[in-house]
Amino acid sequence: MIWGPTPPDVNRHRNNKRFDQRNRTGAARARVVSQAVADGRGIPVDSDLWAGWHAYPLQCPDAAHIQSEDGTSAPWRTQISAIELAFELHMLRAAIYVFVAALTLMRDSEVQEIQRDAVRTYFGSPAVCSRKTKLDPTRPELYWWIIEPVAEALAVLEHLSWHPTHLFATLRPPTGKQTHTEPGIHSDAEIDFFINGVNTIAHRHGLARIPPSHVRSHMFRKTMSQLAGREPDSEVALGLQLKHAARRALANRTTQAYAQMDASWAKEFDTELQQAAARKLVDLLRGRRQGERVAVGRGAARLHAGLDKVLDTIDNNPQLRAQIADERVEEALLADEFPNLHLGTINHCMFDAPQAECQDELPVAQRGLAPLLGACQPARCRNSTITRAHAPYWVAEEDDLTARSKEPGLSPPRREAVFVRLTDVQRITRALEEEGTA
């Protein structure tokens, strides 16, 4: 703490009655302060510095260390003033808001309705409890599933918030004649503050600057919906998280439509997915350079041919060969070679509409647009490839199907369906075993 003016000089400042040693209360207070200074728990400042004590630097010996891109580690801060502390606390609250809004798919109003002790267990998984306010005057209490880092962020915010009930509130409690302050923050200003704050300190901590753009909370919800919407069989789970479940009973494409791209999002989003897919292929490319058969499945030959083509391009170009240590060169070549690659948990799809098994499930007018992930036949489709990263899922499914096929109470039609599926799965697991990847 910082104390000023120094207690022994208090009597020179008649306007500071709190430390006036001519009365018993002031003298007792001055003794407490003097003892705190003597014990090293306070820093005395003279009257010239008192007005600017907010800028007085305090040491931060226990500051967290951060890792930079070059592998070095340094403390977040070595010293901090009250002014800088206010900035850090504001940045912390803004970061928590962005993090929670992005990863929960909650609306701004729902995020700001989060109260203390809101993290619960819902159907066996961690969830946050809040109230739905949009188009619902009854404001029902609902649950949104979350991951552990979101729970940790909300726990931090509980310590930061002074408000008796809500987590998102002004940083300072009411003072003077103010006896009550409504909870809530201005989310637009909070997001702008966070972006500007990161860009202000980026050079100091080796952070990447955030490109200047218009960012609002509903964009987090839309983006995460599009990400989740590309996962196999995600529509039901996404509908539950978005609270579209009731509407799905009447129109089952409501959630699916919300998760679809519109023209303003599609170009940038697809570019990012394409680059992400290329980064995943870099490891396969290096395995292929060592002569490995890096994938199995009906599409494996096409994958190997594409990887070999990229390797030939690098080997036959001295300039590219000189840059082989730069992964970005490999990523760019792979992105061009596999523009329609869709990454998956149990397989990768090199989408080509005429060869796609899933297209048989679509009306003729809709064929050729994108893979229908829910109808994927990874063991049969000529677009499908399975790598060693997918092997554990196939081995686990084979074990599960084998156990189910031996259940005595299984009906004959169901047992036949299990054996059909088991044959498909074993086609992949046997191929993985032959290549030594399972």
C-alpha cells in the first residue's frame, strides 16, 4: 500500500483530519500507518507526490511468466502502478467476456445475466446457468454446456466482480450517494477496448496484433455455430446449445440454416479452413517423403498421388527446395493441391462430387455443393482417407461392434446390421494393421 503524506508530517496538513494526532482516533490511525511502513507493508510518500500516487510503481515479484515465440520466458510485468492495475483489471474483464461469449454460443444478454455460482453440472457435463431474455418475457433459467477453461474464467470473474449477484458489472462499486448500480456492461465498448488494448501491448509481449475490424458479440455466436455446424451429426447438439430445440420440433432446419455460411463470411472462413487442412497435411507430407504409406481407404491412392506431386514440385524447384524448412511454403503448396479437403475425426474427405457416396442422399439439385457429413461412408467412399491419427477410433469401434455382435438378446435383423457395419470397419482396421499404423 502507499501512504501519504508520511504520518510524522501529518500535523503539517491540517486538512487531513484522519491522521490528526491531536485527537485520539487520528493518533491511533497514524500509529497503525507508521507500523505498516516500518514492517514494509506500506510506502510513505511526501505531499508533493501524494496527488500522483496512482502512478507510483510497485514491484511485481510474483507476476506470471509468459512464453514468447522464440522460446524465451519473461514476466508479464516487473512493476505496476494503480493506473496500470486499473487497465489490467479492465482488460481481464473484457477478455473474459470475449472468451465466454465466443465459446458458449450465448447471446450478449444471456452472458450478462450470468450470476454467482452459475457453473453447474447438467446431464453429467459442466454447464453455465443463465436466463434467456430474447423473445421470452418469462426469462426462463436455462443451461449452456461449457468446457473447463470457461469455468475457470468465470471463477476468476467471481473474484473480480464486486456486485452481490451478477458477474458482469462496473469495475468499481457505487460510492457516495449512490447506493445501487444496475449490473451489466456495454459489450460493444468492451470488445473495442480489448482489441485496442491487445494492439497497444502486443509489441511488449510478442503478441500478434488484431487486424482492425468491426467485431460484435453476435459475430462470435455466428462464427462458432458455423464451426460446429461442419462437424458430423452436429445439428442436434448445436440446436440444444443455441436453444433452438423448441423450434426444431416444428422446423428441423432452423439450426442448420443458422450454421450455414452467408456470402459475407464464406470467402474468409473457407480460406482459414483450407489453411488449417494444409497444416494438418504437413506431417503426412514428411512421412510420405520417407516413403511411408501414410493413409488407407479408397481415397488413399489419390492422397498419396497429391502428396507425391507436391514433393516433386519442391524437389524440382531449387528456390522451393531452399525454403523447405519453412512450413508455410509446404502449407501453400498443399492448400493448392487439396482445395476441397475436409478434415474429420474418423477420416479425411477429399471431396469430389461424382465419387461421393454421400451425394446419393441428396436431391439432384443440391448435389455437388459440399459433402453431406451425416451420410458419410468412410469405409466405402472413394473420397475417404484414414490416417494413423484416426486409427484409435476405428479400433475402438471394432471392439465395440464385436462385443455387441455376441449379445444373446440381439434380434436377427439387428445382429445382421452389426455384422455389416463390422465388416466395413474391419476393412479399415486390417488395412491399418498391414501398414503398421493401428
